[in-house]
Amino acid sequence: MTRTVAPLVEAIYEDVVRRNPAEEEFHQAVREVLESLGPVLARHPEYTELKTIERICEPERQVIFRVPWQDDRGEVQINRGFRVEFNSALGPYKGGLRFHPSVYLGIVKFLGFEQVFKNALTGMPIGGGKGGADFDPKGRSDGEVMRFCQSFMTELYRHLGEHTDVPAGDIGVGGREIGYLFGQYKRITNRYESGVLTGKGLTWGGARVRTEATGYGAAFFASEMLTARGTSLEGRTVVVSGSGNVALYAVEKAEQLGARVIACSDSAGYVVDEGGLDLEVLKQVKEVERGRLSDYAERVRSARHVAGGSVWDVPCEVAVPSATQNELDGEAAARLVRGGCIAVSEGANMPSTPEAVQVFRSAGTAFGPGKAANAGGVATSALEMQQNASRDSWTFEHTEARLERIMHDVHARCAEAAEEYGSPGDLVVGANVAGFLRVAEAMHAHGLV
Ligand code: NDP
């Protein structure tokens, strides 16, 4: 750990580590929030008396379950499913499901913990939760993915409900998986409960802009940070990591805002094209064909594919890490800063290691932490829930305008809290403090529950 925190907060952190052994990502996420809260506790002694931080660090409920299913060869497969219902002070648990072989309890808890503060920052009535499974959808047929989703939901459904817990997508869970999950939920419960899942298809209760929302939001957030510094995205070179849901739409919105996106990546390497990526081909390869970036480079001759390399070797003015946690380390951050990077907007959850965040802060790089910069996804999920509750359907333009406004407000909340609690311009502190205060106030009002 690179920085010290107030002794009380340090003691809470040590207790979290002791009670949650071998969950490194969860420890990292907790540490980052606690480091910001010293000045808050000094001003609010009631949160110490009521052990509000200790309660926030303990999920309200954790569900772990067996997911048996049969593959196309008739072989039985067993996976492990998770749902961590972290905090419901502000509304029903809300947060995505991740299907990836790396998923274990520590990852789900880190994501659920981040989600609590992120959801608070949106200003909307949603609590925080997260779930998933150690299932790898790569190379699986549609039939296998469907059978897996059906088995997963056969256990999970009893914990869900539009007023209880409302999952969405995350890594490995997109429109196809949400469809299979919703179908099974509807079949088991015999209820057309649209508001129980978000990220649904447009013909059966989904909201326009939800697919685009996280990536668009991360680009809007980059634009907000640059505007606050008296400049803009216009004409800037941008590098986005990943080429999944968040990354593709971060590319799209950054381009619409006048930037030139020159590189993106997947788990096998990256593509770079100084003239700018061809988004149409990129979407065809990654979204439609579920292919690799090497396929993109074969079709777009001006692009160069680098197998196995780090996309952070490509110098840029604005970085939007949108793949996965801890993908951008201290050395990569130093390279980016040396290469002229002036802003980082985290599309993914916790993509920058603590060392990388430290490099960006020391260099004065504008830095938007994931819990603020990627909040547009969950905020638009909350808009989907609103539309489901009122059986309404809004236009793309109306919904996008709401999203843009929400990202503006999230940035403003972070900036104001940072200023008020003695760290002007530090959006990491601002996001943690503003998120914490909203959740803590509600928990205080609800008594010891
Ligand atoms: P997708 O599954 O659509 O895409 C993930 C992308 O990241 C893929 O290009 C994938 O490469 C790459 N990737 C995943 N894991 C690794 C890894 N270990 N090493 C290198 N590359 C990797 O996921 P999303 O776009 O939905 O999610 C991306 C990030 O954004 C995650 O951190 C998620 O938690 C966060 N997020 C997502 C939201 C959403 O609305 N979807 C909302 C808020 C945050 P490959 O194609 O090779 O698998």
C-alpha cells in the first residue's frame, strides 16, 4: 500500500482484509474508497458511532450456487454462480452479471462494492449488487449458452424482483444472454415482470440507448473533464482498450464528439491505425461475428495488429480503459503521461491499478474513476426501469439527452465534493465522498438494519 490513511480507517481496512481473506480485488476497491473518507469522518462523528463504514463494507446478502448444464456433446458441466446483494439503502439491488472464467467471490464483491457508490452518484433510486459465474462463453454454441443461462436463472430467480434485485449485463453477458435469462425468469414465475432485468431487447421492454450508454457515458465524462479544464475532445487522439460493449460505444461517441480513435484491443492483442479506426468494420467483427481483432486488421489494410501487446504502448491524448480490472499498471500510466496523455476516463471497473492512479494524479492528468465515468450504463438501466414501470418507451434522442445530463451531473457532484472536502480537482476523492455521503445518509435514516 502506497499511502497511509487515518488510523481509524486503517483499522477498518485491516478488519475487512482479515474477514475476507484472499479477495485481493475486493481489498483494493475498499482501500481506494477508505483512503478518501478521513475528512468525512472528521465532519460526521455519527458515522463512526454507528459503524457506517464497517456496515457498508459488509454485503447485506451473498448467494453462491451450483449451475449444472449439459454441453453439445452431452457432457455434464458444473459452474459456480454468484449474486452479492451489497446495499439496498437507496433502492433495489442493481448491478450486472459477469460470465468469465476468472469470476470468483472476490471479483463479484469488488464489483458490488463499487456499484454501491456508482449508483449513488447517479442520483437515482438504486442500491448496489453484482453477480455472475465462472462460465466461459467463448467458443460455446448458442444452445450451450442458452442452457447455461436457463440453469443459472433456475436458482437465481428466487432472489430477484423488480423491487428486490435487478441484474443487467457485464463482461460476457450481452443482449443474447439477457434474453435467455429473461425467458427463463418469465417461464418460472409466470409473470411478465419487465423491470426485473435491464439491457433487454427493444421489442420486449428494452430501452433505447442502454446498449450504447456505458461507452457513450465514458466519452461524455472525458468531455466534461476537458471542458472543466478549458479545452475539449475535438481533434484529440484517443485510445480505447477492449472491443466489447463499453469500448465500441466509447469509440462511437468519442468520434461523434470530434476525436480520432486510433487503437483498441481484445484479450489477444490490439489494432492501431493512425488515421482512425473504422467503426463499422469493428462492430461487424466484434458485435456481429464475435470475431478477433486480427480479423479486423485483415479487412482494414491501414490497420496494424499487434498480437499479445499492450494497447497502452500507443501514445494518445485521451485514454478510455474499457476492458477489465487492473489492465493499466503504473508503468503503462507513466508511458501514457510521457506520450502526452492529458485525460483518462475509465469505461471499465477499476482498470487502473493503484500505482497507475497515483501516476496520473501526480502528473496532473484529468482522471475519471470508473464509478463516476462509467455510471452512464447503470443510470440508463434505471431509465429502462422507469419506462418499464410506466409501460412507456422513449425516443433515442430523449434518452441520450437524459444520459448526457446525468453524466454532467455526476461530474459536477464529484467536483463539488472534492472541493468541499479539501481535494479540489481530485475526482477520485470526489466520487468516493459524494457516493458515500448519499448512501450513509439513507442508512442513518433507516436505523440499525
Ligand atoms: P464485454 O464482454 O462486452 O467486453 C469486454 C472486452 O474486454 C472484450 O474486448 C474482451 O476481450 C476484453 N477483456 C475482457 N477481459 C479481459 C482480460 N482479462 N484481458 C484483456 N482483455 C479483456 O464487456 P463490457 O464491455 O460490458 O465490460 C467491460 C468493462 O466495463 C468491465 O470492467 C465491466 O465491468 C465494465 N462495465 C460495463 C458496463 C456495461 O454496461 N456493460 C457498465 C459499467 C461498467 P475479448 O473480446 O478477447 O474477450
